Amino acid sequence: MSQTVTTLAQQTSPLARFNGASEAQATALLSPCVALAHWTAALVQGRPYASCDELLNKADALARGWSREDLDAALSAHPRIGEKARGESKEAALSRGEQAAVNAQDILLADALAAGNAAYETRFGRVFLIRASGRSGEEILSELSRRMENEAEQEAAEALDQLRQITLLRLEGVLHP
């Protein structure tokens, strides 16, 4: 009997598990995607979803409404580019995976990213945020340099878009582990 229950649980899709989870369990599944409780709560309250695409579309629509205050709140869970997140939390593990292509052994790159991060924080008053997944350290450094030329409002919009991209990639990871 126990094997049958285990086999059925393994055959259940992540979306079906999310749809059928308790509110606390569903919240725990989505919370590592972004440190914005209102986004998570809205998605949990919107269950059940007929498809992963429906959930992703709803998540994207909600993310497109984020404000600068949301950006500031969400940044509390993001380390600086080039700095590996510490700890055993799901968020820290996701961040380490996303920044895996940044070669921490390249001292010149690490120093340039640190200097770029410091300059960005001085100019814009927040941590530089970029979807690191799929980008090399050199590409990230190039984007950091380009974005330093942005005006404050333009940069806030870019940072919000990067946060949205990161969040949706993480949500896809929840749905397609």
C-alpha cells in the first residue's frame, strides 16, 4: 500500500501538487521565487490553475505591476552579483545556481564586479540586479557598465524587469524541477 501511495505521488505533476496543497504548503513552494508576499499570496489564492502556462501568465501579469517599493523589498533576498549567497535557504541555493557562470576565480573580474557594484549602489542606492542565469561574468559586467548610464527612472524600470525575469525563471523551476 505504501508503495502505491509513493508511486501515485511521484506521478502527480508539480502543478497538481501546487493546486492541491494547503495554503501554507503552496506559499512555501512559491516564496523562494521572490521576496514579495503579496505576489505569492495572489498566486496561491488564484488556484487552481488549468495549466502551467496559465499560472506563469498570471505570475507575469502580477509582476508587471510591481513598484519601486516592491523592488526594494525584493532586493532584501538578493546578494550582490559576484558574491555567493550564504546559508541553506532555498533562495540562497537558487542564487548560487543562477550565478554559477560568474567565475569567482577570475580575480580581475571579481574586482571589476565589486567596483561596479559599489559604483551602482552609490549612484542608484540599491544593489545591482540582473538575471544572471545564462550570462557569463563578462556579460554581466558589460550590462552593469551600460546600465550605469541610465537615468534613475529608466534604471528602476530595467531592475524591475530583471526581477520579473528572475522570478519567472524560478517559478518555471518550481513547475518543471
